[in-house]
Amino acid sequence: MALINKAIFTALAVGLIAASAVRSQEKRITKGDLPAAVQKTIAEQSKGATIRGYSKEVEGGKTYYEVEMEINGHSKDILIDGDGGIVEVEEEVALNSLSPAVREGLAKAAGEGKIMKVESLTKRGKLVAYEAVVRTGTKKSEIQVGPDGKSLIHKE
């Protein structure tokens, strides 16, 4: 019986280690830790912005760098690959600036919750979704709709 318990414990431990290795690992870094190509992209993209911070993450074996900034009173986060290519941009947008279809889609997805913040989500230069932080009572969650306001098949 002790041998079976030991085998089960070992299998669980290996599973937990493997699962944590698969997840993205994000780490705060300084500007000096960024590759030159990434620094160049950030310099081009952050004109007139206040930089709030940098991070490095490894996802699927690839290393990415993120810059968080504030520009013209709203947040903008850019995910950059090691060669300086822009992978993803999340930029805060005003709810009332969105098309009626997108506003309706977000309201439907939010249900009884209150939409607190909306961001456009652009991947490799293409708008793929709008995501919103929703507060329902004391709980916060995130919802997404497509650029047309319709539900997405999978989360972006």
C-alpha cells in the first residue's frame, strides 16, 4: 500500500511540475535588460507616452517582452518578440467610441455586470477582439467579443 501511495504522489508531483513549466512565466525587468531591437521598437512606439514598466515572458519556448505605458490618458501594452516585431497590442478605448454592434455584444457578454474598462486587442497588426473588465458585485472578470461585436469561438 505504501508503494502505491508513493507512486501516486510521484505522479502528481511530476504532473504539477510539467504543468507549471507550460504556463507563461512573466518577470519584471528593466530597460537595460531589453535586447537592442526591442528597445528600438519601444522607442518608436512610446513617443509621447509614460512608460510604466517592462516584463519578459517565456511562452511556448519563445521569449517575449512587454512594455506597459500610458499615452494620452489611456493604457497601452505592447508585446514584442526578441527581434523587435510587434506581436500584440492591448490599448484602452472608450466604450462610447465603439460601434453599436460592439457595445451591444459587450453588454450582452457582461450580463448583470458593469463594464469597467475596454481594450482593443490587435495581433500582428490585425484587430482581433475587444476585451473588457467586468465587475459583478465584488468579483471582476474578463470578457471578449470579436471586432464585429459577436461572440468569439475561442479566447484571443
